[in-house]
Amino acid sequence: MKYAILDLETTGHSVLDQIIQIGLVVVSDELEVVDTFSTFVKPTVEIPAFITNLTGITEADVQDAPDLNDALLEVIPRIDDAVLVAHNVGFDANFLNHALDQCGYLPFAGRRLDTMELLRILFPSITSYQLGTAAEQLGIVHEQHHQADADAMATAQIFIQCVQKLRSLPLLTLQRLSSFFDESRDLGWFMKYNVGLAEQAVLFDSAEYDYYRQFALKAKPWQEEASVREAENANNYFEQSKSFSQYIEDVQARFQELYANYEQRKPQMQMFSDVFDALSNQKHLLIEAGTGTGKSLGYLIPALYYGIQAEEKIVVSTHTINLQEQLRHRDVPLLNEVLPFPIRASLLKGRSNYLCMRKFEHKLNLLDFVAPVDDPITAAQMVVWLTETENGDQEELNLGLRGQDFWGTVASDADSCLNRACPWFKRCYYHRAKHEANIADVCITNHSMIFTDIQADHRLLPSYNYLVLDEAHHLEEVASKHLGNQLNYFSYIHAMTALYKDMRSGLLPSLRVRIAEDGDDHLAAWNETIDSAYPTLQTIKEYWDKLFEYMYEVVCNEAEQSNEQAADQAGALVLRLNRNKLPQQWSSIVESENEVYVQLNRFAKTLEKLASDIKERLDDDLVLNGLLTDLGGVVRELSTIKDELRQFIEFKMEDYVYWIEGAQAYKHRSLQLLSSPVDVSNLLKKYLFDVKDSVVMTSATLSIQKNFTYVKEQLGLEGYNESGRLNEVILESPFNYREQALVIIPRDFPVLKGANIPASYLDKLVHSLSDNALQLGGKMLVLFTSYRMLKQVYDPLKDILEPQHITVLGQGIDSNNRTKLTRRFLQQKNSILLGTSSFWEGVDIPGEALQCLAIVRLPFQPPNHPLIEAKSELLIRQNKNPFMKLSIPQAVIRFKQGFGRLVRTASDKGIVIIYDTRVIEAYYGKHFLYSLPGPKIETMHADQMMQRMEQWLAE
């Protein structure tokens, strides 16, 4: 048997387009390359400019190439009796068959395999299945992207690695994979074929896996893991009674020993001292640490010394998953090398991030696949992942959109957990993470988890009195979200489909099948209850739909286009609800909600009684126990929905703001019902600052004009200075911003007012950006505050720059994924990246890849968002100016975050262009400029910028 790996370059993607290059690699069943063939093909149409830009193939390349018929004469014998393999095989196979038909040959009718599917299954953790990125992550050299010969060879190497990995999997795993795919599918045939090979070859099972309940797992039972403090000699260092200053000297000496280029950073040394002082004196600390300080080590090194010496748990919380992963994979391993004692760190996330093996096993045994194409691939992906993961954390998986739906059905959750009664308890990934958090010296978590733990009466995180909050400028926003409520149309729909999808899938049909096995006297009555549940669910759905349709009607009638940002997003609608001035139709909404409440209440009680009766009368086994526990979980979910809906309709929380969000595209199904406390400062005081011994809050952006007044007001820290319980520190960045960053403000640039953007302004902006991009050869990041403006700039900018071989990448256009866009920006040297919201922070592009950062507008939040509006009203009642007390500080912090994208290392040098001239013309502009860390600031006419940029970069 042989495999023909094919790649085609074409003049476009439609059937009318033509092949311009063929790449073919033939691989044997022993996975060796036995033949290659490539040729340009002369088309009968001109090659479009965008294809030349993408592939590098010009008219000159194809001028003397063979025609399609001659090229196919070379291809046909090579694909005869072969399995056709391609990256997205549907595209290449369809083009090939169209070409064969065009030239009078029979179509290719053999088996086909897609390396995208094989990659998804066999390399479940790689971050992208795009050919170039996947090849790079698998260590495959692939220099000429979008050239058929190079792409075919890269695809062949990917195919070889996939099959090698498939054939190295435990037999148990292979057999599982094979069971998911029908043999009538080519992928199912291929799996079955490889199971046959493995069954002939396997003599014994590999000891590297834990084999349990027909799964091969990398993770061993978690009870075997003990605290590192219990190990012999682990605490010798502390028995020598070394002072903190001696400890820091020892750490520095070890750094110098391991890293020849290591230099002490004064701000980091000060941070060591300030953090230790706060922890050891039970004080809170606000510490702004500029870019380059090394703040992660700045708090971890003193916190670990204090925590281990005082036998106190240290909890470190971040806002983003990126920083969590950086702490776990970069900083903790480094600390284990340099600290004079061993340490153990754990990462604990929200429960739904972990796989529930009981649910997963049950789903696979029933082959409960809702999406018949995607679900088997996701299941296969996860079965392979089990041979690699020790954490069972979904963040390790690259799941598609359907994959996320699949995950939702097998994720761990408190309501359906059997705890110690579960056969998977000793191998449970969530309980492993909790156990590791309990025995670790430092537990890394996120801000969301801090508040989820508070709401769960501190049952989730290990007991702690010492907390470090990194990215602390997000604390107030996360607190508002988590101490509020969120309900949407699909809250009920998801619960309903969990109970009953169709006659064979869902908890109720599964329960019906299971209880039939016991033949109990009550079986007929139970079946009647289950059968009556189906129409009841449908009736409740009708009331639910009616309620949300009424609400959508109200939103459409009452809501304006919510704001500039929301209006960008396909007719987004926002309506704030005022308990004292309700919309006219509100009485209809109240009636509908009452119907839903009554029906859900009655239905939940019926299911509770059913579960209780069955549990009382039937013998407990794993399947029944699991089904009843899951049923109980859904019943609790329905009760929560009912109660949260009532709380929303009746505005039960006094100091909360209530609003509805939706999108015109999806009508009532898009609706979200949201509520949030207007002011969280007292709640933060009550749950954190009054009860914890020490909370250290750090970020690169906490101060406004060199003071912490704003953040103290937001977080409820006022008064702690006077009582001696709060220290405040601003550390300067070790970077020389005067030499490394030039800020240019084009003073003759027009000022934008409101959301409407004049064509003249757009034209001027596009031409300024394109001139600068041509001058620098790309290497620009442009930050917008609005998707709409980004989209308006994207096309005209692309029209100017693409013919000059500068790639334009747009967030929400080329990809919504920030990581993928950043990677493409780094890979394509001459490129310009247009980003909004998420690009203002957390993006790290060091070195020459980024030489210019353009800020189009100052990042003010829309003042008419319900939460901002309610906060502003509260400030007015307190006789304060909401613009100066809320809008300006929020925008300054965001602005500082955006500025921080440019200089990431001591050797970076670049330019920031601020197109919003309000920074020099408006009375509040000084707040923005004074908050920057000392760059050179110059104003000039827009037409003088290019010359000044060239001069600055040459200095």
C-alpha cells in the first residue's frame, strides 16, 4: 500500500479556477518517501495579484510550464492504487477530479485521508492546525509556504509523524479510537487497518501508562503525591536560621552561577524587600512594577521564603491564563533551579476546566455523539490526550467550536460529582488539582476563582491568609462580574437538552433504559413520569421562548444602538432597566416569568421525587448512581435558573444595576440578562482586605499621575493607610525610555467627535498609516478602540500595502484569535497588525518585529454602558465628577497598557504615534502623558513624521 500526498496551488478557490502548480510526494506503508514530483502548470487565465502575493508564483514561472493534460500524465500513475492524502483533502481532491474530468480522464475514486483530521486526533495540544504553524510545532522545516512542492513535502512529513504516533499508541487506545469511526468512512478504515497491525505486533503493555477501565492514562492515582516539605532535607535551609537578606544574597549568587549575563535589577531588589515587609508585617501592599522589573520573580522569591518559613499557604492570582501558564511553565521551574530549597507549586482553575472521567466514559460507551462528524474526532482527540496529560485541563486541548460543546457535556462540576463513591475518584483530575493545591507551597489561581471561592464559602481553594494579586488592575472588573449574575436564553435550553435530546440520548432516555433492567414493581409509574417529562420540557420551552421574545421586543423598542463599540458588532443592543421607570410591556414579561417559575418549580419537584424513589428501591451501581447524580445536578441547575430569573425580574438586589444585552442577528436567542453591584469596594473590603493578613496587589498599571487614589477608591482600600495596614510603592522600569521610545503626536491631525467617522478623516488616517508602514517595512501594531473603525481602515489600507508586499492583518477579519494573529505577525516579517480591545494588553512582541505602535484614539469606555452609567450616577450623588473620577482613570490605565506593548526588553527601540490630539489640546490630556514612563515626546505636522522616524531609528 502507498500514500500519495498532494498539494495544489490554484488561481482561486472556485471550480472555475485553474491549477498553477502541483506537488506530489509518494510515501510507502513503511513511512518512507519513495517518489516525488512537482511542476508548474500553464493556466489559460492570468494569475490574480493576490495569488502571486500569497504564493510568490508569477506569470514568468508558468510561461513555459506544461499544460494541464501533460502534467496529469505524470500524476495519474503515481496516484493509481494509492490512498490520497492532503491537508484539507476535500479541496485538493475536488480540484484534482475537476481537472481529470476536464482532460477526459476518470476521476480519482480511491480512499482519502485528511492530515488536518489526523493532526487534530493525534496531536491534540498543538495550537494551530494551519499547515505552516503545525509543521513548525512538529519541528518540520517548511520554508516556502504556499508553494505546492514545499507544502506537499511538509504535509508528507506531518502524515509520517501522525502515523508513527498512531502506531506507537497503546493497543487499548487504538481500539477505542477505532470504535468511534464507521468503517464506511476512510478514516474509520484507516483506524481499523492500524488496529490490525498493532494486534499482530503487541506482546505486552507499556509500563508508562496507568490502565484503568479500558483507558490508558498518563496520570497515576493522585493520593500517592505528598508535600515536598515532607521530603528528607527539604527544610535544611530554614534550620540554619538564615535572614531574608542572606537568603536574597544566596539566590543572587545562584543566578550568577547559572546565568553568565545575569544582572541585578534595582527595582526587582526593592520589590523583594517590599513584598517580604508586607507579608511579614501583615500589611497590604499596592506595588506598581513597570515593564522589565521581573515582577513575577519579584513577588514569588520573597513570598516562598516567607510562606515556607512561617508555614503559611501563599495564593497567587492572575487575570489571564497566559500569565498562569507562564508562572507554571517558566517561573516555577526556574525557581526550583535557583532557590536554596525545593518548592512545589500547583495550578488550580475553575472546576469546568477539568475533565470528568465518569461522564467521559459514559458518553463514549454509549457513543453519544450529537455532531456526527465532529464529535467522534473530538472524542478521539481526548482519548489520545489522556495518554499525555497529567492535569486533565481543557486549556491543553485545541478544541474547535463543536469541540467546546462536547467538552461542556463531560466537564467536571460540583452538582454531578459522586466524590468518593466514584470509581474515578483516585484518578479525578479536579480532585488531583485540589490535592496538589493543598500540599503545594504556592497555589496559582485566577481572579475569577478567588471570587467563586468566596461565593462557595471558601470550600474550593485551600485555606489561606496571604494573597498575591498579579494584574491587579482587573480586580474590580472581575469582582463586579462574579458578584453579579448572568442568565441567557440558552441557560434553559442546555439544561433541557441534557435531560432529553431525542428518544435515545439524554439523561431521561438513559435512565429509562437502565431502570428497565431491574423490572421493579414501580417501573410502569416511573416510565409514566419519564414519558410525561418530555411534553413538560417542551411546554416550559414554549413559555421560555415567549418570555425572551417579549424581552427582545422591549429591548428593540427601548434600546438605542448601545454604544460605538457595541454598534460595531452587527447591531448589538443594550437596555438598562430602571426599577422606578419600567417599559410599558413589563407586565407581560412578569406574567411570562411567573409561568416559567411555576412550571420549573413543579417539574423540578417531580424529578426530585422520581430520583429519590428509584434510589430507594433499586440496587446502587455505578451507571445508576451516575445517572441519578447527573439528574440531581440538572434539577439544581433548573432551580438556580428559576431563582436567578426571579431575582432579575423583581430587581431584588438594591445596589445592583440590571440590564439586557442582545444582537439583532439572533433576535431573542441572543439575549443575556445581566446584573452587577454598582460599587464592589465594600464587598472587597469585607471578603478580602478585612479578613486576610496580607494582600499584595501588583501590575504595571495601577497608578494615575504617580498616585494610587483611584485604585484605592475602586478596591475599598481607603483608610488602610491611616491604620498602618497599607504600603504603597511605585517602582520605576529599568528600561531607559528616553533613549528607547519616541512618542510622536501629529498636532495637525483632525479630532474625532462622536461615533461617526468622516470619510476625510479615514482617508487621512489610512494614508498616514500606509506611509509609515512603507517607511518601516511593516513592523507596526495599530490599536483601535472600535471594531467598526478597524474594519473601515482595513480594506483601503490593504489595497495600498499588499501590492507593496506588506501584509495587513486585522483582528476579527483574518482571525479572532489573538495568539494566532500575533504568531502570524511575527512569522510574516513585513506586516502591519490592526487590533482592538484584547490587543491593548498582554501581547508580547519583543525585538525588531515591532518598531511602531500607533494609538488611533484614547481608550475611553462608552459612557452609556449600563454599569459605567450607574457608577457615574453614584459619583454624582457623592458630589464627584464622574469624568475625572472614573472615565479618565480607566482610560489612562488602558492607555498605559497599550503603550507597554512597544518596549518589552532593554534592547527594544521604537516609536509610538498618538493620532488623538486631545492628549495635547484637552485639559485632561496631561493625565495621559504624565502617566507614561519618561519617553521622549515630540509634536509635529503629520507630513514631518516619516523623516523624524527614520532619523530616530538610525540614532
